[in-house]
Amino acid sequence: MLNCIMKLHTPLFALILIAASNISLSAQTFTFGNNTSAGQAQANFDDLESGSTTSGGLTLTATASSGTFNSTPAGGFGINAMPSDDITNQFDNQSTDGAEFMTFSFNQNVDFVSIELTEFGADEAFLTIAGITTIIGSNSFIFAPGTTLAANTDATFGFQSGNGFELASLAVMTVPEPRTYALLSGYCALAVVMLRRNSQ
């Protein structure tokens, strides 16, 4: 598709590039913990049962399974479920309320790229999307291609096993809707027609 665009005269080429840039893929990293300049947890979630934060036009909305979210100076993010036996700054298996998790969604379609966890040892986390669960067994985890969450659809992330861990960051990439691809294809087709007319 881009080959046809690159053959165009300069003004039309510039117009197509502008249109394409407005609908291109873009990656966003949401960082948590109050020791980072972009730590959304402290500003948008700390001590709240639910909240939302926006990065690059992409909005993440999350709700704690019990209690409130809690960010840490070490750069992590957990759930303070109380009572006293809970590790307040981690996702852990709180004996009274059970394993802690958060339910979250985005306002656009996204592909999951990676997740970073701190205070992570012999632990496991999980991410469930549309009934399919991915087990996360390392502190720096890369998701399989096509781990996609539809806009305004809930996913669940939380404690699977071990001693507990903190969520440090989550990277996702926005996915244009099919009509966006169709729009770009339409621009290209129009460009080819105009180029042929100009060459006659």
C-alpha cells in the first residue's frame, strides 16, 4: 500500500502522509509508583477504589478487587485491601478477601506489549482477557503477538501464586479499527487515480 503512495507527486504525497500519520499505530506505557515522573498511580489511583488515567489519548480505567490502590516510593503499585495481614503495596493473597486483582479497560482497542513487576520472586501473576488467561512468570514479561483487548472491555490482572508483587508498568499498542485501514486504502486508491490522470 505504501509503495503506491511513495510514487506520488510531492503535494499529494504530503497529504497522504498527513492522513496516515493521524491513524498510525502508537505504543503507550503506563508507569506506576510515585518515584517516576510519569507515575500515574500516585496522581490518579492512590488511595482510591477505582480511577482512570490518560496517556497519549489512551485512557486506562481500573478498579481494585477490594480496598484501595496504593503506590510505593520503590516504583510499584499494589492494593491495600486491609485488614492488618495484607501487604498494602502489593498484589498478594490476602487471607480475608482472597487473592487481589484489578479489573481494567481502555477506551481504544489495544495489543498488550509488555508488563514490568517489582518485588517479584518465586511468584506468578495472571492476565485474563475474554476468558483466556495468560500466566506471567517473570518480572519483565513480553506478551505473545495478538494479545488484544477490545475497547471498553474488561480485563483482569492479579495475584496467581507466591508471596506478592508490585505492578511497575504496562505497555500497550493501540490498534486501529478495520474502518481505519479501509480509510487508508481509500486514500491510496484515490492517489493512484489522480496520478494516472496527471500522467495522461
